[in-house]
Amino acid sequence: MIKHWANLRTSGTIMPSSRFLVNRLLAGIDFADARVIVELGVGTGCVTREILRRMRADARLVSLEINPAFLDVARRIGDPRLTLRNACAGDLLRVLGEEGVDDVDAVVSSLPLRIMDQALVDRVLDASRACLHPDGRFHQYQYSLSHYAKLAERYAEVDIGFTVRNAPPAFVYTCTGATRAAPGEVRLRPSVAAVYAGALAAATMVIRAVHDI
Ligand SMILES: C[S@@+](CC[C@H](N)C(=O)[O-])C[C@H]1O[C@@H](n2cnc3c(N)ncnc32)[C@H](O)[C@@H]1O
């Protein structure tokens, strides 16, 4: 199993996410209502399994993973609600088209944004926003806040959580207020307001970290 994590250039970590991180990542999803969830970056499937455990019986999970070795592990999950695709997250809209999905309630991403090619990150973030229902949410964890600005450019609200109970400790973004803009649309650079919001979010994060809330 450990050998699958050896490709640090695409996995971005050496350990699967802890249950504390997974709980925080999924906390903002209304599983009673969600019909279609997309997952980006399956790894060994710890997030996948928890989504399926919480998901409605008639809901669908479409999960994209670039590393076939991880998919061999994830295929053992064997849940009929799960569609596993060996695909790059940058091809999300094409994959969803092939799967007949045009409206997504939540996108849950474990992608290592900081070490990825940044043009690809932009493509993934634009595609995620484009496929989301207007009330849908984008969920992402990161070991730094390096991509806060990219998310604040695309969503009206970016909530930042944090947990120390993961190796390494991680931030969790929950993004709401997606518009159905075309993927690749030119966006404004982060405004002073966005930077100010980032500072406030960081202060909130420190308070949450101290109290682990
Ligand atoms: C940090 S691991 C997360 C695995 C698991 N979800 C977890 O939380 O433990 C990131 C995963 O994203 C996958 N990945 C990296 N780049 C990708 C891309 N462009 N498209 C799809 N998956 C990608 C990696 O192969 C790896 O499995």
C-alpha cells in the first residue's frame, strides 16, 4: 500500500487523510439532499468510503483519480453508486458529459493544488465551479493557505476550517456561491476586499485551531 504513496509528485502526501480531516472536509455537505457528488483525487479511498457511507441510497458519486495503482485499491469498494474514472481532474467536464451528469451538488477535492501545474489548477477550479449547482459547494483541503485567493476569486464565500488532528495538520476550504460561468473565463485578480477577507479568515482559523472547533 505504502508504495502507492511513493509518487509524491502527484499524491502530495505520504499518509491518507485522518478521520478528523475527512469529517471536517465533508461537514458542509447536505447528504440528505445531495444527488450527485464529485470527488477529485481518490487515493486509497478514505474520503470516498466516508462519502458513500453518508450518501443517499439513490445518490451518485463520480470519483476521478489519475494514478491507476490507487484505482486498483479503490475498485475493491464495489459500491454500485460509485463511478471510478482513471482521469485527470482537468478533464472533469468531459468526464461528466460522458457520464450524463450536468448538475453537481458538491465537489470534494483532495488534489495537491500547491505542487500541481498552476494552469491545470485553474482548469480544475473553473471546471468544478462550472459543473456545480448554484447552491452547490466546493470542498478542498490543503496544508497551507496558498490557494485561498484562487478560491476567493471564484466563490462568493470561502470558509476556512483547520484541524491539527491530521499528519500534517490541514486547512479545509468550504466554498459557496458558485456562478455558472464558463470554464476558463477571465476573472478579476483578488481585490483588497478579498485580501482583507483572507486576513479575517486566517484569524478565525487560529481561534478554531486553538479550540479545535
Ligand atoms: C493527497 S492525495 C489524497 C488521497 C485521499 N483522497 C486522501 O485524502 O487521503 C491526492 C490524490 O490526488 C491524485 N491526483 C493528483 N493529481 C491529480 C489529477 N490531476 N487528477 C486526478 N487525480 C489527481 C493523486 O494521485 C492522489 O491520489
